[in-house]
Amino acid sequence: MIIKKIKLLLLAIILGGCMDSKLWFGMKTADVKLGTGDKGCRNVEKYLYERYGEEFVCDYAGYTTSHGTGIPEYYGEEYTIYPKKYENQTYWDNTFVVLGRMYDDGPYTYRDGYFGVYGREKYRQYVEDILKPLFDGKEYYVGVRPFRDVFANEITKDTKISELFDKTLYSEDKPYMIHTIWVMDSDYNSIESVDEINLEIARVLKKHKLLGKVNVYTIFDDKKNTFLEHKNYYLEKILTGEEYKKHYDEKSEYHRSYMNDLLMETQNWDLMLSRTASYRVKVDNNSDNKNEIKIYVSNVEVE
């Protein structure tokens, strides 16, 4: 009987891509809102146009599951999207995901990750500004990138960074970012001093109700020019098509030689000092108080 079920499951997985509204063996079903394939792509492009007032290109449309439990419990759709204005220079940083899912027995909902494209530099600049008093004239550089694929629907292009937390208070998809802060070794030349500034940065983020991880790296003074030459790469900024080709194209000799040099430098601590453990600024999902932000390190509450 068990072997028969396994065979049925494998058959269902093989046929799953051809199915439109019926799903894998053992999976919950849901009404398909936008569909998959070419039809699904056109529908999700229309959905995003109505939401954001600009044109998008759907590069992929298919099924997705959540809560990887062996036999999927929930069903949804997944789309890979990029803004049409980037049509001739698409790459990882300016693409995003749209997910359609049914959470438990709730309504079928679409959420997207476009904030990670259009709001990324605005968010980065905001963090850079609120950290200025902390560094008090010392040199520092801020990089950010999304930790999750999608963001709460409460976030719109009109949402201010200072409003993100309160607008998404009861959402499972609060903005949660990875904050990478680069400082000079001459200012922070010990693990203790790096750990101390790491915690202070987490406190500033908490004060301003910004959630995410905090990583701090120090740049050795004689490697500052190397860092500045590739600053956008290290800060994970959304680059132009030309910069992308220069820094990310795995087919280019430049990319291979540069990444090999970078790997050697970081392994030998030639470019940067080893970071301390990441601090996490987050809300305890098991707490009834969704407005209480705490700081953790290695899953241990700090304050």
C-alpha cells in the first residue's frame, strides 16, 4: 500500500506541470486566480500594472508549495517578474517574485517583492542617515538587501520607510532586510569593538522600527581603494546593466579573476576583518505583543 502511494505521488509530481487547477497528490486545492504558463504571465502583468501603474514582464509562471513537509499542504502560484524599463538589462537584482498562496483556510492572496527593487535604495539611504549620529564623523558604508521574497501588500510606493513597521504590524511579511555595514579598521581594530558597534547599530534599527540582520565588516586601511573601486558590489546596490556585466557575468574572464582574488583576500583576512555574530532585530512571532521589537544574537535575546 505504501509503495502504491509513493508511485502515485511520483506520477502526480511528473504530471503536476500540466495541471491547471488540480494539484499534486495529497495537496490542498485552491481556485487559481491568475493561472500559469503564458496565460498566467499575461494575467499577473495586468495585476501588477493595476497595483503599481507601470508595465512589467513575466519571465516565469508556475506552481509553488509552502511548508516543505514531504507531501505539500498548500498550493499556490509563483511568478518571476522584472519591470519593463529593465527589459534589456535584466539580472538578479531587478527581478522579483510574486507568490499566490492560500494560508490555512484563509483567502487566496497575492504578495510580491517589488519593494525590494523600487524601495531598496530609499531604504539604504534612510539607514545611512539614521546611523550618522552613531558614527559621529567616522567613515562607514551601508548595504542592504531583502531577506525574504515578498513583502506585505500594505506597503505601497507612497509608504515612507519610517512607516513600514506600523503599516505591516499584523502581517507575516514584514520587511526584514540584511544590513551590511562596512567600517574602517583604524576605527574598529578588534573583535570587541566590532561587536560593540554591531550591537549599537541594532539598537538604532530597533529605535526606528526596522527589522533584519546586522553584519559588520572592517576594511583594512591599505585596501580602502580596492573596496571603493567595487563599492556598489560590496554594498549590493542595484547596478546598471553595464556594471552588472562587469561584476556578475559568470562568463566573463573579469568576473572569474576578480571573484577568485576576492575569495583569496577574504579567506586570508587581507581585505576585511572577520565579522562577529549577526545581530537580529525582530518581533517574536509567538508573542501576543506584535509591537515589541527585540534584539537577538545566536537566537539568544540580548535586549
